[in-house]
Amino acid sequence: MLKKLFLVAVAALALAAVPLTASAAGKIKIGFLPGVVDPFYQVMQLGVEAAAKDLGLEVVTQVPATWGVEVQTPILDAMIARGDLNYLITAPTDKDQMIGPLKAALDSGVKVITVDTFLGDGNYVTGPVTFPISYIGSDNVEGGRISARGLAKAIGGKGTVYINSTNPNVSSVEGREQGFAEVMAKEFPDIKVLGPDYNLDDMNKAAQQTAAVLEQNPDLAGVFGTNVFSAQGAGTAVVNAGLGGHVQVVAYDATKAAIELMGKGVVSLVLAQKPYDMGYMAVQFAVADAAGVTSLPRRVETGFAIIDKDNVKDPEIARFIYQVPGQ
Amino acid sequence: MAGPETKAVAELATASSASLPTSRQFILVLSRLWAWAFLGLMIVFFVIAVPVWNDGSVNFLTLRNSQNILVAITPVLLLGLGQTFVIIGAGIDLSVGWVMSLASVLSALAIRSAFNAGLPLFPSVIVGFAAAVLGAGLVGLINGAIIAKLKVPAFIVTLGTSFIVRGVALLMSENTTVIGLPADIRDYGSESLFYFIRGEGGGLYFLAPPELTGEMLRRMDRILAYPVIVTAIVVAIAIFILRKTQFGRHTYAIGGNLEAALRTGIPVDRHIIKLYVLSSVTAGIAGFLSTLRFTAGSAVIGDPLLLSSIAAVIIGGVSLFGGAGTVMGTVIGALIIAVLTTGLVMLNVQSFWQFIVVGAVVILAVLIDQSRGLLVGRRARSRHAT
Amino acid sequence: MTAPILSIRNMTKRFGGLTAVNSVNWDIYPGEVVGLLGDNGAGKSTLIKCVSGVHQAEEGEIYFEGRLSQFARPMDARRQGIETIYQDLALANNLDVGANIFLGREEKKLYVGGLIHTLDEQKMLNEAKATLESLEIHFPSLTQPIESLSGGQRQAVAIARAIYWDARLMIMDEPTNNLGVTEQRKVLELIRRLRDKGVPVILITHTLPDVFAVSDRLMVMHRGRKVTEKKTSETDTQELVQYMVGALDDTKVQ
């Protein structure tokens, strides 16, 4: 924890130097390539665009329609082929398969900052992958731990719970599953964990899978949806089965739909990440790097806002709900 | 052979109406070439619009970009090539996307096992290729056998096998990406025949670039990546088979009039099986190349590509009723889709607009195909697929 | 009396519960045109499909040119010289004239010791041109798909195909069906001339005037059975109609 504080402090100091030197760095152009179209990345885009505006530079954004390396890679190639980008802020859709294409981007002169998901093992200092400037994202393992403890409390410390997740081999959701399973195994031996099932980022499939598990385990006590689509899909299944309020759902990612479900008593805990921070800081890092700063931390863990029905109305907390103006 | 009956047949022939007037023939020729024209117009549009939109900092038809486009069309084109044969034969193969995924997983597992067992890199890659092609070919065999012998419509059969294949792929990959492959296989998946270094100290290199770092590395363009060469070879073979061999002609005949093919003694059942093996094998090659490129096997990689491959085939002028179409048409169709995606990215337009445009072009292609049929008074054909 | 070129003995063909051809005996002699008549569903098409190898009869034998023959596939019948021109002409509309004439029996060029072959398109085009010229047919283009030709022209292609392959027995299923009057007359003339050349023709038709115009003998089927066999000169339209609808039946008269 202390180490984290230290890193954030260093980051803050490094960033403090940025506004002075931004103009000196000259106009840089940044590319933004998130994972897929969803509220989480839309809020991240808000952060990216806000930082771009504040620092006076241009961002080229392309959002893949579906999640997958075969969709993200051609778009990546085209963005690099433009030849006018200096930095690329991206959420790699597979921590191993995207190493090649992103390394090729670096070879073409485009430096890479990963947000939300990382390459390799996320340790860009001593790990297998070291070429990205930094990884800015949630400590997903910790997020998984928090979710586990929250769900355990909500169901009274015993019972059967189920994990519904999105894609295998994606660092973010993997970390969440890992942290969740870890805490359940160590701290709540009376809780049995089912899953994870992968819905491949399809909300309908998430609902179907959850419904099936509900059928099979009529005494299911809780569900952990590891991201936007998983949580919404699982929540829908619970409502459709008429079990809203009896089966506790913990949702990772604070979409408006998840908050609505919390209002209806279906979801008991929502973990809001801070995608706005990720996007904003990524742009700042790019500018800092362009200005010659070399002490940027290689890993920044943005925090969480833990939302439950008691604090959801508190504006300090509610501002972390993923809202895009106009939607 | 000559004789008095010949005169009767001759009179028979000339008694009926003459063939089409030249204006109609002109329109017919035009309808076959429209896809080429469309592609050309699109390229011209992007060449002009991209620099204008980006204040001169970005160009469309750069060496790197054109090579990117060639690499981008590889999976869709390979799937589309097999599909071309099947659709000309009045069938359809909805399983190619998942067969590609299965092949990707099989080749990854094979390469990993072979390499870990001590086999050197290149033979391991060959083992992976064999695994991909054999696995895919097996699926094609099953598809073709059920369609030909049990007379179940192709639409249904290939839809059914696509689910089975998907399950097998996910099972074998244990629901995750198959990793742990030797990183050097990426060389086969993305290295190229030539390397060109722009500017100072530059030049053209064959097969292996000099060790470069930093600034010079940035100025290096890859020309003719290995996947592109493999695809080009497959395209050439496909053109040869379709145009020059009995197999190709029989494919057209079966698609044009199944009854005629049966009655004139063409071994239709065997031929249909071969068509589906062909489309599965090309999907297998696509899966293998994808494993090399991403150094991993993925059970979900082919899923979004099925519809794109069919779109490419239709835009290229292959009639869904069978009996008509060319390989070059499918190549043009795949190029149209890839040029569109790349151009849109360079214009900062969200790339999902490509779906809308591609959809419109597909409908346009079908309309043109229909009206061409009306012009020549196309007669009803028998089909063996929905 | 010369030996029959085709002999069918006790042929029976069933499709599930339906007996399409029921114990038919029939002889065809060289140099004659024989009409095969019957109402829809009488079994005429099925009978000749058994002869041409499309179907295999459950019972009975076929003797062609004196030899017991079994045609497991259409190709087997064609190889023996039995050429059939079907109602739908069995032409591939998307292929050109040459391709259609050689359909199923394409000429090939071999390379690499027989491993690779290509279509010998030049040879096929030349042969097709020669055949058509010898028949004094002129098509505007031999390389356009035949779907743009008229009914009569496509009929000509079908006939040319049969002639090219040296038919020893010609079977024609409703050849005048979709033709205009002038073209109909010409088809009948052609049939006469084939007969004069010694090629026997089995003519399936509904059109009784055709039968009287061109055939030497005829056979009528009703509900799968042969109900009469006569010389054309010894009957008339009214009588034939009676046979066709089942009002008259020689097999039941004892």
C-alpha cells in the first residue's frame, strides 16, 4: 500500500512538470485504441479527450466493434500506417497475442502505453514484456478480492456463488477472477465457487449462462459479474428468474444499468473503476515522455469506488458511475 | 456424321430468334466489371481525401499501407476462396469461420508439443501446418458426405457442424488462448520477402533485413509478407483449377444444373465432397497462418470472419444460386472490404461505418446479379442447397 | 425379322409404395421410330430412365444389342451408345455450346506424366465447331453461355450432343414441348432422318399428331403397365386416347 502511494506520488510529481514543458515538446499526436464499444471505455475516452484538450494536442480514436485480436489488429495496423502518430494508448485484447503487433508498432516509431489491460504479466520492469512505457489500470486482483469480501458479507459467509466472466487470457478479468477465488479460498472456506464461464463479451450469453446455473443450483446465493457485460447479463438473468434480492450480485464496472439493478435490490455491490483517470493520465504520460521525462512509473494502479445502496446517492461517490453526457 | 438430318437440325437452330443486341451485351460486360470499377473509385477517393482531411500529414497509398492491406485481406480471402468454389457449386459453407479457429488451436497445440518434444523450429511448424490442414479437411469431409449422401441442405449441415467444431475448438484449447509457443514462429507469420528502408542509408533487402535499431528501423517497410505470398499461391492455384481443369468445369456444371450434371455422368456426390474439403482446407490454412502471426492458437479467432468472407464472395460476383463467379472477383471483394476499413481509419471515421458500407455494397452486388439474370433471360435452375 | 436392338423383359420399378413401372416387356428394332404414349404418371419417363441408367429397376432385365446390360449410372448407358434427350434438355445454362457438348466427357491435356491435366479447350471448341458446321448450325457465338439461346437453339445443342457421341439408340422425351410450329416440324423431320440412317428413336410424347407424323409403331402405358402395342397405321387418335385413359386395355382382354 505504501509502495503504491509512493508510486502515485512520483507520478504526480512527474506530471506536475508537464504543463510547463508541454509546449516545449512540440505538437504530438496520440492514437487511442480501446478494447471495444462499452460504457467503461467511453468514459475512458472522455478522460483522453479532456486531457488532450487541456494539453493542446490531437487524438485519433478508433473503437473496435467487437472484442478480439483479429478485429483490433487490422485497426492497429491502419493507425500505425498513417505515419503521423507518436504515441498509442491502447487496451490490448489479449495479453500474449497482441505482443507481436504492438511491438511492430514500436518498431515503426509509435510508443505504447497500455490502459486497463496489460501485456505479458504487467510488470514492464522485470517481466517478459518491457517495451510499453507504462501500464495504467486498476489493480484487478485487489478488485477481485474486494468483490469477494463484499459478496461474502452480503450472503452471510456461506453458500454457493458463481463467477461469470468475459474473455480468457485478458489480463483485467483474469486478475479479478484470481483475486476473487483467492479470497474465497483463504477467508471463506464455507463458500463454494462455481465457474468462471466465459460469455465472450456477449451480454445475452452472460444472461443465458447465469440462468442455466440458477436452474442447476436453486440454492445459489451469489453471482460475481467480472465486467460490464457480465454483470448486466447476470443481473438480468437473476431478475428474469424472479430471484432479485434473493441472489446477491456483485458487479464489476459501474454502468447505469448496474446501478439501476442496485436500486431494484438485485445488485448489492458495484465496483467502479476509474477509467477517466486512466485515460487522462495516459495522455499526460505521453506528453511527459515526449518532453523528455524518464522517471514515469512503469505501473500505475488507479483506485476503486465501492458503491453500495448506502452511498450511491452521495455525489462524491456517484460521480464514478460510468456516464457519458447525452446518454 | 454429316447427313441429311444435319440440315434439319440446322434449320431448327436458325428458325428461332437471334441472340442479344450489342447494347445489352455491353451492359452485361459492364455488370461483370463493376466491382473493379468500384474498387478503383474507392482507392482514388481515399488517395485524395486522406491527405486533405489530415492536413497533408497522412497519405493513403503508401508502400506500407498497401502491404498492410494485403496482409489484412489474407484471412478473409482464404476463407472466401474455398467459399467461392462451394457457392459456385450451388452450396454454402457456414462452418469456415469456426474451422479456421479449430485449425488455429490444432496447429498451436501441435507446434507446442512438437517443439517441446525436441523437434527443431521449422519441422515443428510443418507439424502445425499438417495438423491444421488435416483437422480442417476432416470437417470438410464430414460436411460433404452428409450433404452429398444424405441429401441434407448445405445451409443446415454446415451450420450444425459449425457448432460442433466450435465446441471442439473450445474444448481442445481449454477455453483459453493456446500459448507457450516458441516466439520465433512469428518470423514465419509476419516476416517478408523484401525489406525496404527509406531515405538515408536505405535500400532494398531480400529475405533478411540488417540488424536495425531506432530511427532506421522506423523507416523500414515490409514488402510481401510470407502470409501474403502463401495466399497469392493459393489464389493462383484456385484460378487454375477453376478455369483450366475438368474439376472447375464440373463445379460450374453442378451449380448451373445439377440434373444435367447427374445425367451426363459427372460423379456429383464425390465432387460435392471434394468442394467442401476444399473450403475447409483453405480455412485450415488461414487458421495456421493466424497462429503463426499471433504466436498463439485462439478458438475464437475465426468467428467474425465468416460473414466478411461471404460478403467478399458476393461482392466479387459469385451468384448465390450457383453456376457463376470467379476467383478474381472474390479477391476484388476482399480488397474492397480491406481498403474501406483502412481508409476509414485514416479519415478518422469510426471503423464500424465499414459494416454499413459493406452491407450496402453487398446488396448492390446482389441487385446487379439479379438484373443481369433478367437481361439474359435466366432460366430456373435446380439447386442442392438453400 | 432382325434382332431387336433393345429388349426389356419384365421390368419393374418401385418408389416406396408406388409401382411406377410394372412388369413391362418391350422390344425396339433397328431403323424404326417407336412412340411411347401415356397420360401423366403412366410411367413413361421412369421406364426410359431405367434404360438410360438414371434409375435401376428392381426386377427385370435389359438386353442391348443382344447383351444383358446393367446400367448402374448414366455414364454406363451413354458409353454403350444410348443417348437421351430429356424434357429439360439437361444442359448447363451457364456453360457454352462446346462445354455442353462435352459435358461429363471433357477432352484433357496431360502434363507432368499425367499428374496434372488441363481442359483441352481448343480441341473441344474445334470439335464443337466442326459438329455444328456439319449440321449446318450457326450460332452467333460459341463461347457465350447458352442461357441466352432460344428454346429451339438449345434443343439443337442437345441433339448435337447426342449425335456427336454416336448414338446407337436415341431416346427423346417430349422434344416438341416448348417449340413453335415451324420448329416442331423440323424436329420431326430430324427424327425421320435419324431413322433413315439406322438410328432407332424412342419418342415419348403427349402430342398424338407427332406420333402419327413420324412413328412406325407405338406403345401405350397406363399406371405403370403396358396396355397395348400397335403399328401406327393400324390405329387412330380416338382409340389411343381410350388406351391412355385406361378405358381399353389389351392385357385384360383374353
